[in-house]
Amino acid sequence: MAKFKPAGSRKAASPRSNAAAIPCGILILAGSAIIAYLFYQVLKSAN
């Protein structure tokens, strides 16, 4: 029976930097703030 090898190299994964986590976190926080603000405005206009 044939032995199958996974595609790609078997090199150890290089440690990834967390530099991309900062803009991603900012985008997530800004998006949640915008949604919360819009929800607040909808509730305020319901009165």
C-alpha cells in the first residue's frame, strides 16, 4: 500500500509576529462600538 505524505514541507513553523493583531483588534473594537452606538440610537428614537 502506498504511503501518503501531507502536502507542504515538514519544516518547523516560524513564530509569527503579533504585529497584525493590533489593527485587527482596533477594527473589531471600532465595529462593535459603531454597532452599539447605532443600537443606542434606535432605542433612543423608539420613545
